[in-house]
Amino acid sequence: MTSAGPDESIWHYDGARATRHHPRLDWTVDGFSLDWGTGRSGPHRWSALVPMDGTAGRSVYGLRGESGWRLGFAGPPPEDFAVHLPLPARYGRWIDRIGLWRALGLFAVLAAAVIFLVLNAPGWIAPWIPRSWEDRLGDAMVGDFGGRLCETPASRAALEKLRRQLGPDVPIRSIAIANIGMVNAVALPGGRILLFNDLLSEAKSPDELAGVLAHEIGHVRHRDTMAALVRQLGLSVVLGGFDGQVGGAVNGLLAMSYSRDAERAADGYSIAALRAANISPLPTAAFFDRLAKVSGGETIERATSWMASHPVSAERRAAFERSAVKGHLYAPALTRAEWTALVDACTDDPDVKASDSVF
Amino acid sequence: MDEQGARAFGFHGTWRDYAPIAFTNLLLTIVTLGIYRFWATTRTRRYLWSRTRFIDERLEWGGTGLELLIGFLLVILLFAVPLLFLQFGMQAMIFQGYVGEAMSLAALAFAMIFYLGGVARFRMLRYRLSRTWWHGIRGGADDKGWGYGWSYCWRYALATMAISLPIPWAMTSLWNQRWAAMSFGPFAFESDARAGPLFGRFLLFYLLPIVFVVLGFGLLRMIAGDGALLLMRPGEAPDPRLLFLFALFALLIYGSLGVVALIYYAKFFRVAIGGMALSTLDFRFDARSWDWLRLILGDIALVVLTLGIGLIFLSYRHWKFFVTHLDATGEIHLSELTQSTTRAPGQGEGLADAFDIGAI
């Protein structure tokens, strides 16, 4: 048996009272015990000692199973005592085991893999989600849009004609006009497409509408809305580790920058569909041009486009313009009567709710 | 009994000692996509606590990163996931025209979040005390804070309804209620902060808008009236100096609001901590508005000059500020200071974490 102390440089708290003891230490290869005259602690096994870190040059140990029990040394412990002691944890047990730099490298590779997976997996997963689930989700989300859908027999026929021309083999469940004052169109889960009323009043011809509608049909065909939902879910799980602000910012950035690819693909579908239906792409190009002017000029848009979800209007316009065949005779997407039926659908529908929307 | 100096609390860290911890924390947090931040917090606290002296002995942080992670996951599971569903449901309800129902659901969710915010404040303090050791003794609370959450709700609701005038009362009474539930060893904290001394400074918040309106009118006269400057004449393009003037005015509004808040909080902490006692110990906090202003300006300068990297040193700076201005008088009888019998919470401050409360 070996001993050290008692002296001022070795102290002990028993965890029951705050009184500081200066014990004599006795130890063998199996364990150790403390004795301070009015009391003693031990014998304890070496394996029961827990090193505490960050103690400014002092060495402090706890005892497994006895909270508040402390054994402290003013500097390092006596040498033949110290050989039995475990090292304090530094960065955390796993990281200490493999070393900081190796852990950093390993985690960086893992993180890159996780981010890659979260960004790409939705595109792979979405096609495997049963259509019936997506349909139910879409119905639960939208329902009848609070009675704000505009429909007349003539408008229904016109939309059906557009659908036949632009997406004959795409599982679209409905195309509807919503009485909402926005120049926009959306593809919702479950193969539903909504055209907002101001899109119709702003568009100068049915061909412009056809280009926008075909773009949304492209989203339905590629199941982009489902992929976007899955991605949003995945991102919020992965970024949950960061605190609110950082996570939110990164989430928005990643979710959007990725969806630009989806937007380009939808534009690609639109161009192909217009060509197949023998509809001129030039009116759609002109429409993008007008949109660019509304959204505050091209330079501003270009400067902010790295985080915007739509490709820059100028790029999109050019893509549509390039696809036009010079001298080719295109057919209009709808007759004048059909077009008027669409534009007037919201005024002609007797039981549609007014557009005093909450949006 | 004093180790050095006459003050009961002392801070013995240096930023050079802390820098390796701060930088490795940052690196590990980035490459683990944020998951390491619970261990990072623990390492920071271990450092800060161990460099903090109370009378003759350093404090010790006994918390672990794992329990912080568990606390965080529990909150996500119990509150964040249901809230996500609620949000989704609300969107669907608005889409389908049930706007009124969606709004009342939103109000309910807001009330729930507000309540949990109060509970979070309580549980954060309880967790931190239960993991703070001194002479082998820890603190804690038997109360779990669910009742405190209600108290937090009605006091703030009442204060807000009365044009916010009773806010100092709500703040001090909640501070008292929270601390009265806490203990260290066998002794309960006593807290007797009064709202009275706070009202003078609180009224500055009401004075400020009046000053702004008067200043604003003066500014308008200067630029558009018969004043000497005449930066804007009808039918002409405005002078570019006008933009500068407006920016200056906006900065003045933000800056002076911040300064008033600072003046108020400086007094609040002096009053709140000054009203606290533990057994025969009386606490005191002596940071004045000027000290707070220097702290905040230092924070801003540090973050701006280091292009944001200085952020990782803020918790160090704030803890140091807190400890160097904290003092206690009275005697503590170590033989009477026995181990706490409170049940230590099993997981970390997940709720507070979720609400971004508490910077250290």
C-alpha cells in the first residue's frame, strides 16, 4: 500500500456536506481510500473515478454513483497515484478516441453526404409515393378552395381542351380558376393546378396562358410538389441541430436553389408541349418579358436571382424564343369564344365567393 | 476565507485560454451540421464555471452534452411536431375557407407557445442550478414550473392590457416567484425585488415616442418648410442629402430605443439581484447603465471587426460581465450547507433552447 498526504494540496468533498477535508490517500493496484481522521471514504475501485475537465491546472475527480463526491489535487496528482487514473474527456468521448482532426474530417465527409442525400433523395423518393396518398393529401389541403373556384360549362370545356393539347398523358386531376387577385398559377399535390384569376386578365392571348399552364403541368408530371414537400421535411430534420435563425436561413436557401432545377425542367416540358400542340411559344416569351418589368427590372432580378426560386425571366424568355420556328404557321391554343369564356369565368359563375381573400 | 480580493465572486479566465475551446466548438458544430452544439455549450460552461470563484472555491458545471441533446429531442417530439401538423392543418383550413376557425386555432397555438415560453424560463434556471456544484453541493428546485407558466401568462396578459405600464411589476414579481422556488443545498433562495424603483426608467419608453414626434416635425420644417436648408422644393427632385438625413433619423430612433432599454435593464438587474438572499448571504449586482453600454458596444465592435467570428466569444464576455459585477455579503456556514434533496431533472433545457432563451 502507498500513501500521500494529508496536506493542503489534496482535498475532498463527501457530497453530503460542504465541509472541505484534507484526507490521507492510501492506494493499492486494486483501488484507493481516503481518511481524514473524523471520517473515511472507500475503498473504491479505480474504475469508479470520473475525471472532471476544465479545472485550471487543478485535477478534480468525481466518483461514479456518488454525486457531489470530489477528490482534488492542487496540481497533477502524485505520480504513482496518477498512473491508475483515467484521462479527462476533452471534446467528447467519441471524438477523443479518434482525435480532433480526424473527427473533423470524418464529420465533414458525413455532413456532405447527408446534405447531398437530403437535396437529391426527394427526387428519388417522390416517384415511389403512391398517387393515392398524394391525391388524398392534396384534397385535404385544398378541398374546394373555400368556394372560390370559378367555373362555367364553357370555361370547363376550354380548360379541358387545353389539358388535352398540353398534357394528354399526365395524371392531372383538375385544372381550375381561383377567384384570387394574383398573377400566378400553382401546381398542388394530387395533380391539381390552380390558375389565379389575375393571370387570365393580365394575359393578352390564350397562347400565353398555355405556356404558363404547360409549365405547371410539367411540375405535375415530374411530381415536383411531392419532392418539394419531402425535401422541406428532410431539411427541417437535418437542420434541426442548428438554432432557429441559422437553420431557417440555410433551409430557405437550399430549398429554393434546388427547386430552380425543377423550374427549368418544367420550362423544358412547357416548350416541348407547346411544340407538340403546335402553339407558338413567342407569346409566352413576351409574357415573361412583361413580368420582368413588373418585378422591378432585370438588373435587380439578376442580382437577387441566386436565391429566387424561378430562373431569371430573361433566361426563360430566351429559351422560349429560341424554340420558335421562323416562318412556321402556329395555331391559336383556343378560339376567341373559348378564351372569353375563361377570362369571364369568375364574373359569369353565379355562386363563386368574392376575392376578398386572406392572401 | 477569501482567496483574492474582497469580493465574493471572481472570474479568472482569459480569452486566450478560452479561444481553443471556442474555435474547436465552431468547427465541430459546422461539420456535424449543428448536432455538436450541445457538447459545445457544455464545454463552454465547464470552462466558464471552473474559472468562476465563489469565496474560496471554484464553481463546477456538472451537465453533459447528451442530456442537452435529449432535452432538445424531447421538445421536438412533444411540441414542435404537433405544431408542424397544426400549421399544416391551418393552411388547409384557410384554403378551404374556414378562416375564422383557422384564426382561433392560431390564437390557441400562440397562447400555448407563450405559456411554454414561461415554463421554459423556469426550467432553464432549474436545470442550470441543478448542474452547478460548489464544495460538492448543488442547487435545484422541487417545482417543475408548470404552474409558473400560468403565472407568466396572466401577469403579462394583464400588463399588456393596461398599456404595458405594469410590465416592471410583472417582471419583478415573476423574478421573485421563479427564484423563491429555487434552492441551493438545503437553503431556499429568497427574492424580494420591488417594482417601484423601476417605474422612473420604464417611463422613458413612453417619453421617447413624444421626443421622436417633436424631432420629426422639426426635421420636416427644416427640409420642406421655411427653414434654411430647403432640401426639397415642390416639383423638383429631392436632394440626395435628404436620404442621408432620413437614415440618420432612423438610426437615432433605433439607437435611442436600445439605450433606453439598456438603462431600464441595468436598473432591473440591480434591483432584482439586490433583492435576493440565500440563508445568511445577501446578493448584490453593481453594473450601471454605463457598464452595460460598454459591454454592448464592445460586443458590436468585436462582431463587426471580426466579420462575425467574434460571435463565439460573446457568451464568454457576458459571463465575465455577470460574474465581475456580482457580489455577496454575509457568512456561509459550510457545515450547515448539506446536499440538495431536490430531484435533478433528467434532461437539459430543451424548451428554453427551442425558444432561443438565454445566451450562455
